[in-house]
Amino acid sequence: MTKKDIILKVSDETNLKQIDVKKVVQKTFDCIVQALGRGEKIELRNFGVFKVKQRKSRTGRNPRTGEVVPVPPRKVVVFKPGLEMKHDIR
């Protein structure tokens, strides 16, 4: 499912214009990205939690040459689904 699919579905079910739904969906995503960029945790009840984790540096291996390569530490976004989502997916 793409962002466009979400917009179409919400628009159909709420009888709102697609352009208005698109603005709301995009602004929601923008707020989430900005908060994660500041290192904040995003908790959406019954959906899940987005947070930023710091990965440690490690040694990797180039698959073509087998050469050992250092991998620097970096930040990654992780998502933990909420209980309601866990039950709905099963």
C-alpha cells in the first residue's frame, strides 16, 4: 500500500477531498520525521512506537573481496508495533 492508496481510502471513507486528505497525511508524516530527527520518541496508542536507536560501530566484510571494512556508528529508526496491531496481523 502506498501513500496514495492511503489517501484514496481515507478520502472515500470520509467524503473529504483528496487534496485535503493529502495535506493532512503529508503533514502527519512530516511531523513524525521532524520529531525523530530531534531524537524524540513517537508513541501512537494502539498502533506502535517509533524511536531512534544508536547502532555501535562494528567490522563488516566486503562480500566481493572478503576485505574487512570498518562500519561507523549510526542512528536508525526502529518501530515496535502496539498490542492492537499485533493481534490484527495474526
